[in-house]
Amino acid sequence: MGRLDELPPDQRATLSLLLRQRKTYAEVAVLLGIAETAVHDRAHAALAVLAPRQARELTPDRREEIADYLLGQQPGIAERLRTRTHLGSAEPARAWAQALADELAALGPAELPDIPPATTTPALATTPTTQAPRIGESIADLSAAPRSGSPIASTQPPSSRLGGALLLGAIVIAVVVAVVLLANNGGSHPKSSAKSSTTSTGTSKTAGPTVSAQLPIKSPDSKSRSIGVVEVLAENGKRAFYIAAEHLPPSKHFFYAVWLYNSHTSAEAVSKAPNVGSDHKLAGGALLPSDAGSFREILLTRETSAHPTKPGHVVLRGPFKLQG
């Protein structure tokens, strides 16, 4: 008998409503005639008992975040992308999420969000990301991303109930590069990490973003060791990217920027990147502009002007194509 069978009936029923019927905390509260906070507490208490050893390895805030992710209760793509990529780069978090998924399988056809595999790159495994680097602007700003000749907006200061790690209204990503993705010669490999269902009101709900492409980006200089990966994600009509790169020169007297590109006269600055330090790594993400599908390449460049009219020195580049 698994731990799920040992849960009190009220906790098991709450998990079933949240996972099998894809209800929100508020909807379950109405069904059970209890407060929404009581639904939240029952569900989170149940998850803590299902995998107690792994749960003890995490801070309360991190357990809260991962539990909401698995239960499909995070409010938007920003939070879901951040949690998903954290699971791929932090082994204790991934271990707890996977242990919970194994236990919750006994519920039947429960639709859990994607738990990405652990990164296997030896050079990065010894120095895991401990705090999410930032790249990009607020969702509102990015819906009208700056055109060529416009200043690339600086990163907003962090603000979040999760210890300041999540930018208010921004896509915040922390990823490390998996070398296996770089062997795909620039091809895209669609995969879906989203689950969907229909609520009692007929509206569609998703359990996570869809990863539509994984795109290697490489240096145009054959002697450079710089490498990277871009993933394109979609959810509820919005598209986002996240980029991870390593072996980059530290950003001194310049900054890195991400561009969508066709030619020097047809290029769009998407985002200014955070500084690259002595670890020579960059990681981050942002929403894509509405016209992203009209571009053929994505570039990581070095910029010295706050108002670039065209891409600067290209550090990494790769083919860019939206799926669907």
C-alpha cells in the first residue's frame, strides 16, 4: 500500500479534485463548502507526507512553489516557466517533484505538469544555479518589444513573495546547458510539456507551457567554445523563449543582447541580458513579440551602445522558427 492510500479521506479527495478534474483551489472550496485556504492547506499537507524525505531537503517557500506547480495552481506562464526550469537544474527540487509524481500516479489519469530531466552536463553539474538570473522586461513591455533603433530596456528589479526570485510580471528563467541538445545540428525537436482539459464552465485549462522547439545556437567563430540552447515555449496565445549559454566572455564595458534577425535592416532587439560573470554562463528568458514568426534567426550579440540600431558583434546564432 502506497502513502497515497494512507492519507486522510479529505486530503485524498482534495488531491483528486485538483488533479483528476483540474479544479482550482477556489472551485474545490465551493464544492466542499470550505475556505479556499483550507483547500490549499489540505493539498500541501498531503504532498508533504507523500514524499517526506525529499521534502525536508527544500525550504518552505520552494515546497510551496513546486506544490502549486504540480497541482496546476500557478497563475501564469511566468511562474510555470520559472518552476519548470528550476526543476531541471536543482536536483533536490526535481527529486521531490518526481517522488510526488510517482505517488500520485495511483490517483489514475491525473494530469501532472512536465518534470524535466536532470541536466547531465559534467562541467555544469558541479556548479548548479542557486539563484535565477534575469533577462527581459515585464510582460506589458514585451508585448510591444523595442524595434531596431530603440533602446533595449534594462532588467526590472526583482519583486516576489517567493523570496524576491520572481520578477513581478516577468518571465524569469534559470537554466543550464544540456550538451545533448547541441548535437542536433540546429534542428527543432517539438515536444509537449502541457496537459489540457476542460473545466465545468467549458473553458480550457493548461497544466504548463508547450515546448515547441529546442534550437542550438553556435558561435560563427570556429575557434570559440561558446555554445548555447534556445527553447521556444507557448501558452494561452503567448510565446516565450529561454536561452542558456556557456563559455562566454565576461561582460565588461559591454552587455549581451538577444535579437530576432533576418538582415541588418530587418532585426528586432528582444531583450538585454544580465551581466556574465566569472562563471562565463548566461541564462534567462522573455516573452517573444507578436511578429516573431517573421524572423529566421536568433542572435546573442555584444553591444556597447544603449541605443543600437542594428545587432553588434554576433557571439552566438542559430535558426529560429515558430511551430504552429
